[in-house]
Amino acid sequence: MFDDLAEEIHKNAVSKGFWDRTVDPIFVAKQMMMIVSEVVEAMEALRKEMDPDQMSDEFADIIIRTLDLYAGMVEAGYMKKSLDYAIKEKMEKNSSRPMKHGVRF
């Protein structure tokens, strides 16, 4: 599910010229910061009591950028584990963790 969606999103990003360079750690770090910038946009939408549809759009941007980066990193050989598998594995692990995973907040 996520792997297929990531591949589709990444193909579009490549076709639009967002991956027209070598995928090195600096490029990956910049892409990660673009995800952070989308999170900040969502926070600002919440802070300014923006339209709920805008909030949905910001979350879509976060997910699109994240899945694009994942697929690009797979393509570049940075990782091999299926995201579908990793999410399922992580959800199982989190379900057995203590309340708030043992932290105060």
C-alpha cells in the first residue's frame, strides 16, 4: 500500500525535475527539512485557525514529501526494507509499549 503509493509519488517528482541530481547525504538532509517545512505550515494553519481543508492539504504535503523521499532513498540504495513491513512492525512494537511509551509528554 505505502510502497506502491511512494513509487507513484516519486515517479511524479522525478518527472517534475525534483530528483535531477545525485542523491547524497546533503540532498537527503535538504529533503528532510522540506518535510519539516510542511509540518511548520500545518502548525501555522492550526495556530491561525485556518480552514480545516487547508489543514488536510498540509498533512497531504507532509505525507507526499515523506513518501517521495522514502522511494528516492530506496532507489538510491539507502534502504531496502519495505515501508509497508516497517510500519506494520513498528505498530506492533508500539502496541506493546507502556502508556506514553514511558515518558511524561
